[in-house]
Amino acid sequence: MNINQDERRQFFRIDDSLSLSYRQIPSDRLAASIECLENEIDSDFTVVSSLAAVSQEMTGTLNKIESSRPEIAAYLKSLNRKIDILGRALMAQTTELLNQPAQAVNLSATGISFQVTEFIQPGSTLELKLLLTPSYAGILSFVEVIGCDPAASGPEQPDPGYNLRTAFVHIRERDRDVLIQHVIQRQGAQIRRARAVQEQHGRG
């Protein structure tokens, strides 16, 4: 099977840290919940991710403008930053996730795993909110629980809870694009840090 570049990006997995919340969705309410997500106007929580998706769509056009009219491109970039600041300010007033401590996750464009305090039955469907940093893009999605296994305990975590593994069953296409871009940027940063460490050891 041939896998194109976009599909390869979806298989990238990274260890990350972000704020999230979830709630269980009964199976008979999933279709209506998905329809509501697809058809409603963006909520305050998802406005930044929608702005980020639009910015990604504009990148090619903006690059062409920059090559011929750099002053116009600079002006458009400034407008984009102002709109982004307004979107973040709006979300800061409405989402509880900004005040919630970030937690360790393992993330890709196809699923996410993280620790939970209670056992959740595999096969369950969850409504999942993710707050990516440093972009503050909020993503609302639906995931299926693939596994929920006891986490390893230790001196600092005598009751660590469970490792929850999930797969996205519905995420808006533009949100998936934002998520893929986030994973790629995070992976690039991790690779650069690893190279810097290797170079320091080499000089030492």
C-alpha cells in the first residue's frame, strides 16, 4: 500500500503536554452531536483553531504576494496577528481549560492517549476538548476508547489511575489540519533539541 505525505503525517506520534477535558457521549446521541459540531457557527472555544486553519489556507497566496509586494504581505501578516490576538482574548474569557494544568499526552492526528483517574470501558465514545499550546487553538472532537489499562505506580504516584488510549472517530477536517501542523512543529522542535544535546556532548 502506498502512503502519501499527508497520510504519513497522520501517523506521526509525539509526547506532548496540553490541557484537555472529556465527557462520555451515549451512542444514541453521537450522530446528533456530530451534526451539531459540523453545522453550528464556531464556538468561542474553537474560534482560534478555525482562524489557524484559515491562516494555513492563505499561506500559499501570501507567499506569492510577499515575493512581488512585500509591503502588502507585511500588512496582511500584521492584520492576521491582530485577529489572532482577539481570538485568544475571546477564548480566554470563556474556556475553563486555560486555568487547568496541562498534562502529559501521546498525540497524533489519528488518536491520543493520556492518564485518567477512573476506568472507562473500551468502546465508549467521548467528547474531547483539546487546548493546544502555544497556539491556544481549541479543538472539539469525538473519540472512541480503544483501551484503558492500569498505569504503573511508583513512589511519587501510588495511585496513578489508568492509561486511556483513544482514536478519533470524528474531527473536523480543518481541525485535523491544525492538529497535524501542531504535531509536525512539535516533532521538529524535539528533533532540534535532541541534535543540540548531541552536539553539546560531542564538543564535551
